[in-house]
Amino acid sequence: MRSGVTAVLDIGKTNSKVLAFDHDLTLVAAHGMASVSAGGRLDTARCWAFVLAALKEIAARFGLSAIVPTTHGAAFAVIGKGGLAHAIVDYEQPVPDAVSAEYDRLRPDFAESFSPSLPLGLNAGRQLFALDRADPHLFGQAQALIAYPQYWAWKLGGEMASEVSSLGCHTDLWAPLKAAPSSLAAAMGWDRLMPPVAAAWRTLGEAAPTLGLPGACRILTGVHDSNASFVRYLAGSREPFALVSTGTWFVCFNTAGDVQGLSAARDTLANVDVLGRPVASARFMGGREFAEIAGAAGLGAQAGIADLRALVAAGIVALPSFAAGGPFSGSKGVILGAPSGQAQTAALAALYCALMTCECLALTGPVHRLYVDGPFARNALYLGLLATLLPDIRVQASHAAHGTGVGAALLAHWPAECGQLPDYALAVQDIAALDLDLEPYRRAWREMITEQSAS
């Protein structure tokens, strides 16, 4: 039996996975299911059954030594005496207009929270405020308020904690420069429900005996998923860099950026890394937008430079936005022109995502080196487009199939000394630019966006 295996609960908005990594961070087992939401609530019961079954299977095959939860952001659990006091809200659940307007009058200034005002429930504070207005007794009777990764840590080991990367991802609940709960959290009394902050790599305890898992299995605090991906690059690159973590969301981190220069109106924010440091960031829902543009048929199509040349020559464009959030969130997505066939449609989706990535990166500050991580790090056309659109920046891609999982597993190898990064060797590939001049197309695209916004 292989010893020292770390299991990662990678609970994403689209897919949920339980991954097992050995001491060398090699993936040795993987289990997956579609993430489920019903009635605007996350189906945590079904996910819990899946997680337990997967962990037991992994424990039966390997020497399970640690479990690290990592999840999407904008999800918080209100805990009562017997467990969840309310189902965890799906961030795509709309908030009533009147409640949202009232919330906007109370939410902290951007200069305090570095959280942009986002639609639906993408600001976790907006979700919680809606719950408070729907049930004024909910928080008065609650015992704790914890972020989604720490909810799973609590389910596994019974210990509660807060963690900065989840508190600091566009929640309105955290003041990154003060490293403390925001004025909103204090005014609403939510800060008193937040357990003490623990480092993402801290061992909270061991797996509860009733779960049937090895008694010596450590349960770590856990981490926000995009920040889990970011951990690998913090450990593997000591020079300034930017990272595009791709998936349902494309999140751009920039270690050389200045959070004071961020724009509240463009969906920029200060993510908080696992060391508690604010990192200039911007994002858009790239995976969702790619799927909306490409359609079901285009998702599986193999697009190449010939398809790209054809749609550029024809002046076919996709203008933002096709999903919530992003730097042009006030605009309605539209495709001008008609791509010829599935491959051209897929090429258009890749070009759109590359252009949007560049817009987001520009909002974070100067970029010296760019890493691309996640599913789109295996999309050759998207990568080539980035290298073409960013000719003065070295673009490198990680082909690790489970970058978020590896980053989370790396936390189990973190030295005990606070702030000391573990050693990690990044495996990345340099990306070459395409033989195509895209500057006229990009200028026209930007002009169309300006006209779209003015109309």
C-alpha cells in the first residue's frame, strides 16, 4: 500500500472531484461527478455522499494521510446547532431587486473591501444579506458562519475555522489591507460568527471516527480553488508573474500589480493569497462564455489557424458579455457575422477568451511573465492567441491536468514555519506566437465595445 497519500476535495461550480496524490504529487486516483444545484441551493447532501464514498475507496487502496478541501468562492455555510441552519446558496441565485438595492447602500467602499459590486450572489455578503432579510432570526440563532472549503473540513473533522483566501475573494466580508472582517461584517454581526482564522495548510484535527476513515488522517483548513492553483506558482516562481487560472472562471492574478490601481467598475478585485497578501486580480466567466459562443457542437471541434484566419478576414466578432461578471458586465453578448462551421465557431470562442484575458490582465498592472493553468492551458489555439496578443511577454502553459488539486495537495507538504513556501518545480511549456497580425482586429473589437456601451 502506498503511504502518504493526500486526498483533495476539489468542489467546483461545474464539477466536483476527489483526487488522490502521492508524496511526489503524482495523481494516483480520481473520482468525479457533476456539481448539483437545485432551487438556487447547492446539493451538499449528494456531494457529501459522493465525497465519503470516494474517500473510503481511496483509503482502502492507499495510506490516506491528509485531506485538503478546495472549492469555488461565493459560498458560505450558516451553521446552527444541528448542522446547516440554511442550505448553502448557489451564487447564481438572483437576489430580489429591492433587497439588492438596500444592500448596495450598506456594502463597504471598494477601497476597503476591494470587492467589486457583482450581479446575482457573486458577492457572498449580498447572499447573506438576502438570507437575513428573508429570515431575521437566522443569524441570531446561528452558531457559526464559514466559507465552503471550511464547511467540508468541518464535516470531515468537526473543527471550524476561517481562512483568508475564501474570506477575501470578492465577498465584501473582508478588508484585505487590514486583514480583518469588513465594516459590513461587523455592522451585520456576522464577524462574531466567524471562527478564528487558520492558515490554509494548518491541520485542524483528524477525520471523525464515525466516517470510517483512517484515524490518523489529517484534515487541513483548505483553500479557495483559484488560490489553490496560485499556490503552485508562488512556490515555483520567485520572480514577479501573472497567472491566468482557467475553468468556469478565468481569474488573472498579478504579483506585480498594485491593488490601489484597481477599478471597481471592471470586476477587478484584490484576491487574498494563502499568506494573507492582497493580489491584484481581474476575472471573467471564460469557461461559461466559451461554451455560450461555441455551442454544444463547437465545444468538441478542433479549431486551427486556418479557421482563425477565415473569421478574422471575414470580420466576425463576439462582443461581451455572455455571462455574469467580467470587465464589460454591463454589456449584452452578441456575435456579429456568421462563422462557417463548428471549427470556426470554436476559433471565435478561443479568440474572444484570449481578447478578454488580455483586457483583464491590463487592468491588474504591468505583466512580466504569464503562466496559464487549468483546462485552457491545453487549448493550443487559445494559448497561441495569447502569445500573439502579448508579444512582449513570455507566455508559458502548465499542462498539469489537475493544477488546482496539485496546489491544494501541496499545502499538506507546507513547512510548519509560517510564511515559508514549500519547494516546488514548475513544469511549464513556452508558447509561440501565431503567424498572424491581430492588432487591426483587436482595435476594431475595442471600438465596437465602446460603441456598444454608448448605445
